[in-house]
Amino acid sequence: MSPRRRRATVLAAATVLCATAAPVASAAPSAPHVTSRGTGVAAHADVAARGAGVAEKPSELPDGLYGTADPKYDGVWRQSMALLALDGAGAVPAKKAVDWLAEQQCADGSFTAYRADTTGKCDPDATPSDTNATALAVQALAAVGGRSDAVREAVEWLISVQNKDGGWGSAPHAPSDANSTSLAIGALHAAGEDPQKTTAEGGKSPYDALLSFQLTCGSKGIEEARGEQGAFAYQPDKKGKLVPNADATAAASLAALGKGALTEPPAKDAENKPVTPLKCATGADGGNGGNDGDGADGGDGKGVPGGRKAAAGAGAAYLAATLEKNGDHFSTVMPGASKKQPDYGNTADAVVALAAGGHLKAAKSSLNWLAKNLDKWDKAKNDPAAISSLMIASRATGGDPGELGGTDLLSRLNHTGPKPAKMPAADGDSSSSEKKDDGTTIPVWAFILVGLAIGAGFGILLSGRRKRQQL
């Protein structure tokens, strides 16, 4: 008997037995209601839920959704981030939360960035597919487990729309960009695929495309005096010039290591690895970028000597230097604003990229800045994607994924959506068997329910026998 049928049989038996025992249960005196609470994270989240003052989710939104905003605009993205953060914190997301994300998948395997109606089936012919949303959904579903078919179909779709240069744009067959290519690399890694072997027609790999966006000694228009070497651009501009982009550099530095959004925390005895700024090779064009046998060299004589791992290191050096000059955080100018404002999201992404490369000192400096300025970031209060990014950043540096600067981030995230099916243990540890539930295992409560029902059934039989003996 298959696990799914076996589970259905147990639940059906429990239902029948409970129905049989119902008269006895209703006749018994009611017991006082007892609430049991532990002393770990779950208890703290329960207490905080009473006084947090978080807005209630509008009734028209699905119970399984994280966030109170209309999901048609960013539902897949924020749901994916929430599932990644919960898994990284050792919590098991509610089944309805995972179901909601999986149900957003289109018939061709893709996911979308925008859907006018998130309640019906996704028609890829009517709704434009999005590589970024698909790639992040793959990472989330692969992390929580039990959705292998959805992951496989999404990866197959990503590979089907890979560009000839080996990369991806935000839409199918759109010009490749560093961010979309980085997310796709993370998705391939999460799904157990080798990005280096995922080549397009002509033999180009995702790393070939990724490294083509890095500013090296031979890049057009590079300003060495400003320390632009090592940075990544989102895309070349109309004149072919690469312009440094903090968001793209953080994403690409992480992806060049072959990693995705949810990186493993460093070992407890891990030593800080100093950043290594890009040193230009000799020659007018910067020399030939060597290949470490595990990546790409750009293919045009302008790559980073040492291949993709050295490219990741050069990108990390740019991130660390830029962050340090600006007080350990990035800044940005919002549309319509005249002054620069802190860029919390990209700072969190940079923390993950730096930590993944072993540059813990630089990563922790920026994470500390985020902790000190957490209350100034409005989105960190009730936006699931923002809260999740902070949890993932904290985990990447070896910190508590559910806490930052004394703020219970896990509790905040839980307030925005369904309560996890299982909270992490008090010591933050959770076995893989606890974290991965594909829906085919028989839950403990089913056995307890069956046991109670059987006991009640025996009670009925004994009671009936006594009455017959008394007649």
C-alpha cells in the first residue's frame, strides 16, 4: 500500500471510530480547558501575538498567504521568502502555506510576478511568466520538501527559456541580466542540478553569462579611481558600458559561488576570510581570465583570473569596501526624492553574499547596522519579504535566524501569515525528519485519535454488556 493510501486508511478509520464514540464523549462531563505552553520560541511567539497590534488579515485573502497586501502583485515572491526563512529557522511551514505557493504554478511549470486572479488556475498564455518568481519559488519549494514534481517542472521551464549566452532575463528570452541569472543559478543548485553543466545551445553556461556582467580591468568605461573593479552591472547600457550596481553585485557574488538565497551558516570555528580586491592582470585588456575548472573566464579576455570563485571574491571586495565607506550600509535615491535613503534590502542581500564567501567580519558589521536601525525600516514591521530577508541574513552569519538585535523576527513573520506546523526547538535545532514533511507520513495525532476512538469503542461494548447482564 502506498504511503498516501495508508495515511488515508488511518484517517478514515479514525473518522469512523470517532463517530462511533461520539455519544459517549457527549455524555461525559466536560473537563476544564488546559493550555500548555513551553518556554522556548513558540511560547514567546504566543505571548507576543497578544500585544503586537498587527493588523488582521483581510477576510478575502487566503489563510495560507503571508502578508496583507493583494497577492496579485508580489504573492509568489513574498510567499517564497517566508517559506525560505521559516525553513532556515528550523520551523515547518503550515501545509496551507506551501499549498498556496504550489497552486500558483502555471501549466507549463512557470510562476508569474503578477496575476490578476490568484485563485484560479494559471494560464501561461494569458499571464506572462517570470523567471525571477519561478527561480525563487523553486528554491522555496525545494527547501521545504515534498514538492518534487513542482520543482522539476519549474526547473525544466527555466532551462527551456535559457538564453544562448547561458543566462536569463526577467521574462522568457529577454536579454540576460545579472539578477535573473543569479536567481536561476540558485534554483538549479537548490534542485540538485549543476549550473556549470546546464548549458544553452552553443555550450554557454550560466556562469559564462554571469561573469560577463562583472567590471574588470578591460571593461568599457571603468573608473579605476572609484574602485569599480569587481562590481557587477545589472546589464550593459545602450553603449555597452557596465555600471556598478549594488543589488546585482550582491546577487552575482553569491551565485558565482554556486549558492542560492538560503545559504548554510558558517561552522562554529570558521575563521574570517579577508576580502581580496581585484588585481588587474597585465596587458591592455586586463589579461585572460583563467578558469578554475569549475566556472567561466568570461571568454573575451576580460574575465577575472581564477574563474568564478575569484570573481565572487572580487565582487565581495567591492561590496565590503562600498559598505564600509557608507557606514556599513547601502544607500539609494527613491523616485521623487532628493536625498539618499538607507537601502535595507540590498544591505541584507550583501550580508548573505559576504557571509557565503566566508567574509564574516564585513558581513557582521553590516548585520549589526541592520540590527541597530531595524525600527527605522517600515517594511521590517509587517512585510513578510523584508522580515524574511533579515532572518536569512542573520542565519548566514551564524546568528539566530529568528532574532536580530533583540527583536523576535520569527514572531513578526508568524504574525503575517499562518502559524507554522512546527516551531523550532528551544535550542534552534530541528532534525531533517522533522523539517521535511511531504504529506505522505502519518501524523502522530492520527494514532492518538485512533487510540482514543478505539478506547471509547471498547467502553461502549463493555457498557452494553453490563446493561444486558442487568436485564
